[in-house]
Amino acid sequence: MKVEAGQALSLATELLEARGAEHSNARLQAELLVEAELRGHPSHGLQRLPRLLARIERGLVAPNATGIQTWSGSAFLAVDGEAGLGPVVAHAAIEKLVVRVEQTGIAIAGIRDANHLGMLALYAQSIAQRGLIGIVLTSSEALVHPYGGDKAMMGTNPVAIGMPTSGEPYVLDMATSVVSMGKIHDYALKGEPIPPGWALGPDGAPTLDAQQAKSGSIAPFGGAKGYGLGLGFELLVASIAGTPPAPDVRGTLDADHRANKGDVIIIVKPGSAGVGAIVSGYLDMVRDSKSDGDAVTIPGDRSRQRRQHAISEGFEVDPRVWDELVAAGSNVPASVRKSYHEHV
Amino acid sequence: MKVEAGQALSLATELLEARGAEHSNARLQAELLVEAELRGHPSHGLQRLPRLLARIERGLVAPNATGIQTWSGSAFLAVDGEAGLGPVVAHAAIEKLVVRVEQTGIAIAGIRDANHLGMLALYAQSIAQRGLIGIVLTSSEALVHPYGGDKAMMGTNPVAIGMPTSGEPYVLDMATSVVSMGKIHDYALKGEPIPPGWALGPDGAPTLDAQQAKSGSIAPFGGAKGYGLGLGFELLVASIAGTPPAPDVRGTLDADHRANKGDVIIIVKPGSAGVGAIVSGYLDMVRDSKSDGDAVTIPGDRSRQRRQHAISEGFEVDPRVWDELVAAGSNVPASVRKSYHEHV
């Protein structure tokens, strides 16, 4: 079914507010989910909301916590997320970093005990839109098998990079797995088979069954190199955020455990003010570099086009997901229900 | 022909000293080249030395420059490399960063006007051996075609990550191209065809001819993701070091131009002292994770084994490369010759 951005944003915000989230926190979380839908990544969109609502109801998410922030070094912000919403804790950290980086030139946040960040592109983009360079990493449950291995031992270890240009920022957001587990869930939800090479089943043998893949393991992208890079990112997050490696991570795909993954946000001030124009000029050269005149795609280009289209035309949502959300509106446990008086 | 590490190190050091490099600088540069040979990467080894010697002779390298270091932020070291040797300028920057990071928690150097760093693994390893996390990026000439493109528009955009463990550090060092241009040169030197999928010729069509590939373009690794990541690293280096994107870079593969690529070194202090043991325990779990009992390889493992073997058994060098180096010993232009009196 077709849904409009405003409609989805209102519903998601209300569902979160009804469970005690203050408006600004609910809105920030809702935007993350709706932006993922607009950009064509339903795996990071509304289908994650029912689980998030259940997590709040069970006390696994404290929807108004912004995190305890400690400068363990003058450019190193150690954040105890207090079980807060991922976007709320991360944005609070970013606000601190963007101020500090003016003095230090680079600043980093290591975040533990916050919930799922959602699509990393938005954080990188928001940093780049302030004229700063952003690098975002996050860890997850063990979902990916090592190159040459046959068991899930690593997270999907995504990375986002945001770079200011003189126009729209360069925004890269990618898992170091051949596909995100979110997309496997998306295939499972649709009951469609996954392409060959994506995953192994729980027995370690290749599978095309999305359900088997969910309890098996996804391949790293790009063979040995992608594996090495994913493992490197995994170790960076664990060492910087002080969080466990993937096999001990819980709480981004379930409604039973407090989230113990880690997030790392690095912000760098570009070397000079003229860099944006140089980057834009170069990216245009790359776009126009093909002999036959076809445009070469720059990461972020297609996502922006899809977003533009979805803003005006709406986006497709699985009716089961939408129905579940609508039902959640009239099904708020009394223990977490926010009364009118608390609300104002 | 078989060469011993000590023998290669002495010859390379002497050749550099004969052209005016102080002993410690010559030794540092020579070690970079010999370590690459020991680890099985001749593309970053002795075959690069004749060009480097020619560059010194032509005044394109100032062998004793350590770089002008300016703290543009309290954790951001902007380095003007003064045409120094890559390893000399980079190690001088690392010395500053490792002190500063104790206060700041993270510190970064953006380096311009230094020569080729060589194998990045050694820098990452040296940082990790001090109990710190190292990330190293460097840019290069346009050698790689975009995913979906057919012309060289990007550098090979390598990344190295060094992580302290309770044993040997985790050291990843990889180009974001499917192969390094150094390896293509290696194939060209041996007159061997390159594997399919590695490169396009200057006409934009796939080629197996290493000579054609040298004047054509290499593929990014891992398809669209590897391309996006390489492009992201390219933009990071350009924006942080203030150096041009690949199409305008010169001086790492020729003896005609001053090097104008950029280098970025990031050092992070791990969140807690106990992290090394956690990382080691996790890496051992990954090594032992395969159902059939075969070991899963961790980046750096094979390289360490090769190094151990080459230390005791020596390593193979193309006799033409060795002959050229030996000849370079008795063929020092008077203009750069270091006299005994200057030397002491």
C-alpha cells in the first residue's frame, strides 16, 4: 500500500509519544525510520518500529535518555547511552562534537548502551551539511561469516561517510556484508528467495531461503578484502566504544535484551574552506567520465532521486506492517501510556 | 635470486646515504622497502628504489626533510612535508600524534608534499605496538575506474588499520582496488598476463596485458561498495590533507614530478586498558570458528608467517632489480654525492 511521508511520520511519532517519548525524541526516531523508507531502504524503516515499541514497553529502551557524556580526552567523548533511543543519544553526542571540533580539528564519540541507530546515512549527512566530515560506525549481532569461514562471527559492520561539497554532500552508507540483515528480513517478509552468494544456512551450506539465512550467516562483500575491512571496523567499534564483539551482542534484532552494541562517530574539520568546491568539481568529473556519455553513479545520487520521488508520490509499505502499526496505536500498555497531563 | 634481509637493508641504506640521506632517514626508508619484500609484497619493495634514487638526484625528494608541523587544531596536525621521504615525514608526524593523543584521545595528521609512504601496514603496526589504534590513508595518481565507468579517475585509495591486542597486533593493509598498481607493475616486470577482471586497457576494454593495464585502469574491489568506499577514502584524504583528487596527482610513480598526493594518519586511544585481551580472545574465536577445523585466516597472519620464513631463508628478488641497485652504488651523480666530510 502507498503511504505518504507526513502520514507515516505522524503515526510513528504518535506511537512513540504514546509510550512516553517526548515529542522531539519521538520525532527524531520517527524521521530516521521514515527517511529510510523514502530512500528505498524499508529494511531500516517502519518494519523496525513494532519491535522498538515492544522494547519500550518492556523497559529495554528509555525513550527520553540522551546519554551520560564524559570527555575522557579533550577530543574523545565517552557516552553511556542509558538505554536511550539510538538517534536521540547519537544526535546529542554529535551536538557536543561539532562544537568541540572547532578547537580540536577532530573529535570522536564512543557510544555504548544506546539502541539501534537506524540508517547511518542520516548522521553522516547531517554532519556534512554543517560543513564537517563525518564517519559513523556501528556494531551488531553476529550475522556475517568470515571469508573462508562458515559461521556468523561478525556484525554487518556498516560504515557511513559524509563529505561536504559545494552542493549536496557526498554520503556513503554501506554494510561490509554483501547485503544487510535488514534486507534479508525484507526478503523473508515478502517470502522471496535471496540471490545466490548472499548467505549460508545454519548448517554452513549456501542457501537461497531468507528464513534459513536469518538463522545462518551472510557473506562479507568483496571477498577477503571486505572481510578484513569489516573485521577492522568491528574491532574499532569494540575498542573505542568499549563494547563486546559481535558474538556477545544482543538487542538490535530482538525485543528481549538490552542493546549492548557500540557506535563510533568521528567528526573532522576539513583542512581548508575551499575544499567543498574542489570535491564537487571532482565528483562531477567522475560522473561525466564515461566514454559513451552515460553518467557514472556517485554514492548518494540514486538515494536522493528516490527520496525526491517518494516525497511527492509516497512510498510502498507492506500492508501487514502498516496494520500492525495502526493496531499499536490503540494497544498501549497502561504501564507505559503517557497521559494527557504528563504530556503537557 | 635469493637475497638476505640484512644484505638488502645495507645496500638500500647505503644507496640512500650516498645521495645525502642521513643514516636514520636512509635506514627508515630502506626498512620500509625491505619489510615489503619480507612480507611478500615486492610491488612495494626494492623495485621502487631506483625511481626513488632518481627522484633524489633530480631534486624531487629532500631526503632529510621531516616536514613543517602545525597544530591547526589541538588534535589536528597539518604537515607540509617539504618533499621529504614518505616514511621520514610520516614517522615524525606519528611521534607528535602519539604524545598528543594522551590528552585528546584522538589525533589526526593531514600530510601534503611528502613522498610515497610505501606499505601502509608498517605505520599501522608501529602505532598498534604502542597500544594505540592506527588508521592510515593515502592518495595516488588516477589508476582505478569507477564502478560502471571505464576510465581511471580514482587512486587505489588504500587503508591500513592497526589494532592492539594482547599478542601480535591486528594489521589490515589493503587497496580499495581489486589489486594494487604495484602488483600490476610486478606482473609487467615478469612479463606475465594478469587475471581477468583486474583491469581495463586505455581504450576502456577489459585486458589481460599488464602493460596495457598500466596505461589503462584497475577495477575497484567488491563492485559498487568497494567503489563507494574507495571514493570516500579519496575524498577524505583530499579534504583533510588539502591535496588534489587523483586525476591531478603526480609523483608516486614517476621520476619527473614533485609528489602532491596526501596522507592521513588517525590515532585513537582505546576506551579501556582491557580491550587488547578482549580483541585477542575474539580473534582466536574467529580463527577457530570453522566446522571442519581448518583455521580461518585473520588479516596479517599470513604476512607474519611469510616474514618469519623470509627472515631465516631470504627472499627472491628479480636479478634485474638487484643488478640495477648494485650499479646505482657506483653511479652517484656528483651533485648529490655525500662526501665523507659531509657525512661525519
